[in-house]
Amino acid sequence: MEPRESWAALAAGGVAGICVDLILFPLDTVKTRLQSPQGFRKAGGFRGIYAGVPSTAIGSFPNAAAFFITYENVKSVLHHGSTPYLTPATHMVAASLGEVVACLIRVPSEVVKQRAQVSPSSSTLRILSHTLYHEGIQGLYRGYKSTVLREIPFSLVQFPLWESLKDLWSWKQGHVVDSWQSAVCGAFAGGFAAAVTTPLDVAKTRIMLAKAGSSNASGNVLAALGDIWRTQGLSGLFAGVVPRMAAISLGGFIFLGTYEKTHQLLL
């Protein structure tokens, strides 16, 4: 990629990340509280629906920017000399590597945000200082593995589907899709990916919210999934699936549509 294209991907990704995270924050709070071990009401219900928003506001731009600059660069490198049949695999590899990099920024922001969402009476700064004092830096990265294990399958579904839907629409109408059409494709791809990866999202939430020293605090995703299955069954594994699908479908529309539009304007 040319330096100009890299900067455009970074800026467009950051703008898209801030837009989607702040607009859809209330839905994310509802989803987190539905998935929390203490239950929706005890986690705050509909009170303090913007608890934890400072953490998201700070982390959104660098997180999304890191993902897209990695995604576009890896995609550009892998596209050279590859056949059309390998295009979906190229998108999968690029998205997976993008998630691994982005999660280095996303996870600390997510840990603080989710703990604030289920403790609306505590400020974001207080939760951050409490986490650092009692658990150190590793406390901010609790759930890194579970987040990556959630995001990679999500991206393996969302991004190849998004790119394929755009290609299909472009072929049908005889020209490249507009930004709003890309947004519609993003909504479908995001909603489908959200549905199938909800159990991994529930496990990630339980790990991040677990008390230090508890079994879930170890970060074992399979153990967390097994515990949810034993205690709550299928309904527990898919807790919060409706607000998650709604948020990510809307998020896919806003995020990928904004990214395409901003990227076009910057080039």
C-alpha cells in the first residue's frame, strides 16, 4: 500500500470506530448486563446506561484504526499474485491479523468499560485504578485470549461475507457499490456473524467480570463455556443475542459504511 492509502485506512477506521461505539453504547450496556453473572437487574438494569463510556471514547479510535491499517496492508500484500479463488482466504487472514493487533488496545478498554457497565455507581477512573491496584497490568488484559478467540471467528465470518456481498452487488449493477450499499452489506454480515459467535461473547464477558481468584478469572474459554452450559444451558450461552445482533447489525451498517465513505473522501 502507498503511504497515503495507509493513512486513509487508519483515519477512516478510527472515525468509523468512534461513530459506531458511541452511537450504539446503550445497546452494548444492555447486552453486557444480560450476560453478567449477577443478572440484568442486579447489574444495573436500565440505570446508568452510559456507564463506562469514557473508556470507549478513549479506546475506539486507536482500536479501529489499528484494525483497518493492519487489515488493508495484509490484504494488499496477500492479493499480489493470488488467484480469485483465494480471495476469501485472503480476507480471512487479513481480518484475523487485524483483530490480534486491535485487541492489544481493545481489551484494556473493554475490561474497564464492562466493569463500569455492571457497576454504574462507580466511575470509570475509579474502576481503572482499582483494577491496576489489585490486579496490575495483567488485570487490564484479562480476557485477551477470550476476546481474540471471539473476534477471529467473528471476523472470519463477517469480512469475507461483507466483501462477497459487495462483489455480488457490484456485479449485479455493473459498477462498484456506493458507501450506503457497502453499509447494507455490512449490516447483514455483522448480524449473521454476531448470532453465531454469541456463546464466545458470553464467555468473554464472564471472564472479564469474574472476581480475581475465581475459576473464570483464569481466562479458560472452554471452562467458562462449560460452566455456563451446566448452570444455564443453551439460553445462557445465547444470553444477550438479540441486543448483540441488533447492535452489530446497526454497527456493521454505520462502521463499514462510514469507513468506506471516509476512505473514499481521503483518497
